[in-house]
Amino acid sequence: MECFNFNIIFDLDGTLVHSIPDMHNAINKTLTEYSLEMISEEKLQTFVGEGMLSLSKKVVDYCGGNQRLYETVFNSYRQNYSEEPYKYSTLMPGVMNALDYFYNQKIPMGICTNKRQFVTEKLIKQMSLDKFFDVIIGAQDNIPLKPKPDMIQLTINKFNSTKSSFFMVGDTSNDVDAAKSANIKSIAVNGGYTHVDINSLGADYTLETMEEIIDLFESFKLGPN
């Protein structure tokens, strides 16, 4: 692999951004509205990763509702979160150093997330991260979510790049499995929203923190990996 002849794609929730606090704020507003039990941040985190509808259904089941509330809670939660996606959220450890590194190296970066497109763009803008990313792909109608490869393929196509190599950086099996299905390399970062041993995900590279990605890519300068 020619040195730095690649593009890099990041997952969002649990990889770049610790977004659970704002999700928690939004869903508890909804739960209060419909007289359901509240949920902790820790429990909510176990429901993240498969999109808002999946999360809403799991929350309703856990908090004592019935299936008739699925769509109602989903719509309310989506509205609440869309209005305020960046009140309590923070960057994951090491992320700013990593983004600065790739940006200064002129390495094209993108985001591929199961979070909705509109909310993703709003969050990235509010966090003043938009300068880093050439491509942002979030959940859209008629495009299967990760771990299906479709979103990654769309992200790759949007780069419109002649660079031959792509890396997917994420924190869960959704990211690693989607990368495998799309035939690109995967990097799993510990400390995110997975609930299994990060080393069991089968990623091409596994890191303890995002900051370690700098050393990983610096090592690529020494020869093929």
C-alpha cells in the first residue's frame, strides 16, 4: 500500500462522539410524556447502534409499554433528539488529536453512521467538526443500515476518489461486519458502545483509544501492512 493512499471512514456514536447523554435527555422527555418508567444512560447505551426505531422499540419494551406505543415513542423521541442533539454530548477520548492528524496529513475523511442524515449533519456542525469531513452519510430511506454494506458503499462512492484503499473505524460489530461486507479494512476502537470484548469483533486492527490510530498510520509509513 502506497503511503497514505487511502480514505478513512468513521462511525459516529461511540466512536467520534459520546452522544448517549443527549439521547438519554431526549428519550426521557418522551417517556415522561407517555407516563412510562425512566431509563438510565447505562441501559440506554445497550440499545444503541441499530437506528432510532430499533432503539425506541427496545426502550418501550424495557420501560413497561406495549407494542402500540412503538411508533408514537419513536416519533416523539426523534423529534426531541432532532431539536437538541448537542447539549450534553462530548468527543470521545483522543478524537480531536486523531482528526487533526488526518486533516493535517490531507487524508480525506468521512462519516458513515446509522444516525439519521439530518441529525448527523446538525450535530457535526454544532460541534464545529464539519471542516474535517468530505463525506457524511447517515440513515436514509431505502438504504439498509450497517452491518449491511450499502451505507459504506454509498460513502465510498461519494468520495469520488482515485485512492484505492479505505478504512472503516468504529466501535461495534456493526462497523466491523459492514466493513468486511464492503471489502475494506476495519479498525475497532475500545471504550465505545459495544458490549463484548473488542478483540472478539474480528477487526483488522484493534485500538485501546482513538489516539492510538496516529501511531498505527505512522507505522504504515515504514512499509506495507
